[in-house]
Amino acid sequence: MLPYFGKLPNYFELWLYSAGQNSTIDFLLITDASLSAYQVPENVLVKQMTFAEMQNLVQSKLGSGVSIEKPYKLCDYKPAYGEVFGNDLNGYDFWGWVDPDMIFGDLRKFLTEELLAQFDKIKKYGHLVLIRNEKQFNEFYRQSELAKDHPGVTCQDAFYTKANVHFDESYFMNVLWDEVMPRTYYKEGIEFADIEPNQFELIATDHFGKGVEGVYHFVNGRLYRVFKGGVVEVACIHLLKRTMRVMPEINLNNFWITGASFISSDDANFSENYLPSKEELAIFDERKKINIKRHKKNRYNLTKLIIKMKKIYREKRSHRKELNGTHEGYKKI
């Protein structure tokens, strides 16, 4: 699923085409944007909706008091999409979420039938997650009592604050989920290429300190990383809000991805040892400044939230001591 409101990325045509190449996977796009200029694949299901209608839908499912003032706040509601869009999930074995700043390779090669049979939740970072479409998993995010001994963010904390707190990537949705629902697949290999945002080069990180630099080649529905060690096929690339330019007359079925551009494979100026132009570096530097400014603002909002969370945690611990170690009368927060 991808709820997206506002202006679509300038390379959304590439997103649509790469999604369309995964014909056995349906993508649900919820948006207020016009798609009249795009060729929408049959497996991309479009649900036209204004942001106000989206706000009303979320509040009708989760309560009128939840905070959802801006579209980006929807990131905190990703774990609840199984309930919010429950009427659209009939007949599906899994549901999940993706981001608009991605290009997909052959997802089925990595999300195999064996993997889907063995696990109930696959992946944990906010740009691509799959959850088995069953009530116990769709409603897991509601179990705030699991966090009574932890200072981590719960759905109540996330849904009733204006700040984005990354609930979809939280301790609650990952570590606590794993404790309660052990059939989880969290192997964060760099075949799901999550790109480091503050380097011009495309460095795929595994979130454990390891990274691989390279350029990417999309051809015939498959995506490859080309790097010093050779060529490997990957499931997808997540560009993490990176500003990109799309070169004229791009070949949708055969293009390269560099640090700031999508370039057709038949472009005479491109090679695997491509060096960025001054224009590309300027585009990236400008975006980096915006990211730093946003990060400082988010860090300020998160600091305030963390202070609030620590206070709640201290109150929990104090209340437990008053009850002499019992949970009787313990309030769900």
C-alpha cells in the first residue's frame, strides 16, 4: 500500500513501470494526485481520495482524537493499515507498505513462496514491510500493554502526538513483535538496497555498519547493483527522498540509476564508471541541506517526545512499586 498526497515524485513513471513488472503483486495507491499523464499498470490499484477524506477514514477506524495534520504523519499509521484499509484486503494472504522513492526489481525472486509460508512478518524498515493478513497480526499494534516495562513508543504515543515518531520502525513494532510473534524475518541484507541519504554515492547499508557502493541497472523488470565486486541482482532500491533528475527520453525498461540521475542505457555519455557532473552534485548538495534542516527540526520534536516518554515510564515504574509488584489495576498507556 502507498497512501500519498501532494505532488508525485518526478520519477513516479519509473516507480509505476517497475511495480507493473511485478504482475503477481498488487499495489494499492491511495492518492489525491491526477494520474491522467501516466500509464498505470493493471496491478497498481488506484483509490482516489483527498487528504481530508483520508483523515476522516483513519479517525473513523482509530478514534476521532488521533493526530494526522499532515500527510507525512501517515508514516506512523503504517502498522494500522491492515485495519484502516481492511475492506480492500479481502482475499489477500499478505499486506504491507512501500514508499514512493523506490524502484522495484523482481520482488518474487526474494519474497519467495517458502519465505511467505514460513514467516508472518517480513522486513522491518519503513519503506518495505509485509504482514500476514490475519486479525492477530493486523491488530498487534494496539497491544500497548506489551510496552509497560519499556520506554518505547506505543500506538497511543504515536497517534496522539503531532510529531512523526517513526512508530512503523519502533522498538514496539520490531523487538516486541519478535518476542510475541517469533515467525518474523528480519535479515537485513543489502539485496533490499536502502541507500545512505547523506552521501552522493549510492551506498546500500544493512543498518549494521556495512555498506556497498555502486550504481544500479534496471533492465527487463530486474534490478542489478554494479560495483567493484561485480554484479548482483537486488530486490529494490530505496532512494530515501533523494532529489533525482530523469534524463530526456528515458527508456523505461533499460536505465541506470546514479547518485542524482536516471539515465537510459543507450545514452552515449554513460558508462559503468560514470562520474557525476557539477549539476548533479549541486542538486544533491541542495537536497542535503534540506535534509539537515529537517533532521534538526525532527530531532527537536523527538527530544520533547522522549522527555514525555521518560516521564510516563517513571510513572509506570512508580505505580508498579505501589502495587507491590502486581499488575492489578494497571492502566494501559
